Amino acid sequence: MPVYILDMLELPAEIKSAFKQGDFSIRQILGTFNGTWSDMGTEKTIIKDSRSSGGIVGITNQKSALVRWTLTRHFLASFSNAMNDRGDITNKSDNSHEEIKQTALKRDEEQVQAIVNHLNQTMTDPFDIDAHPPCLINISTGMHSTREVQDSLLSAVNEGENMTCAENLLTVRIL
């Protein structure tokens, strides 16, 4: 049975209860929103470290060799990682998120600039009164209202007040 499964069978009670409550993401580096599920964490650590030049190919027919390889490979991987760290050979980019790499940052900056340019070129700033055109406009689409719609909207409050007067209500509504 693989070491991972054996370890999972021997979990302390507080960790078992945490898993049952949904606390099962793994973090390889400090930060927020960078947790990953346990399978991916295993892929990026134990399984990645277990890869060797020959791997288990060729020894799978020999049960004793396969058992020895399974029981010792994680020790050999930890020694290999320690030597790589001491020699500063470790590839640190494995622990970085795709979105903080230069190509992603450049792409994001270009997309933000495209949005800002679109807003500046096609939409009216509702807070800059001097830039407003003389007629009513939809600040989202930039479409200008017709004179009839503009007059109706601008006089809506006055017309509403007039309709609430008792004498006008009788005249307009009943007659």
C-alpha cells in the first residue's frame, strides 16, 4: 500500500475531523487563495519527487524490488531535494502561481489599459459636468435621448405634483 494511504489511515483525530469539515486544501507557500487540493499537492511533491531516471518501469515484474522502491523512494527524494537546495539548483518557479509570471502580468496590464481606453473613448464620465453634452445621454451606451424623451424626463416631477392636486385629479382622471 502506498505511503500516502498508510499515512491517511493513521491520521490523528483532530486532523480527521478537520478533513471532515472541509479543511483539506494544501499550501506549499504562504499566501491567500493559493491552496490546492490534496491530489494536486501530492502530484507536485511526493509523486514529482518519486520520479527517477528509471522509475518503476522495469522493476514492476519483481515484487520485492517494487516494494523496496516504494518504501525508500520518498527518502531518496528528500535527500535529492536537500542536495538541490544546498546547490541552489531547485527550480523556484514551481512554487509560483501562473498569474504572477511576467507574461501574465503583461497580458493583464494590456487588458486593463484596453478597458480604461474603452471607457475614456466611448463613455461619459458622470462626475465631469463640463464634459457632458447638452442633451441627456445614457452613460453606459453613450446614446443621446430624443428631445421628446428629454422633455418628458425633465418635467416628470412637476407633472407628478400637478396630478396629485385634487382639482387636477378630478379633471384629468375622471373627466
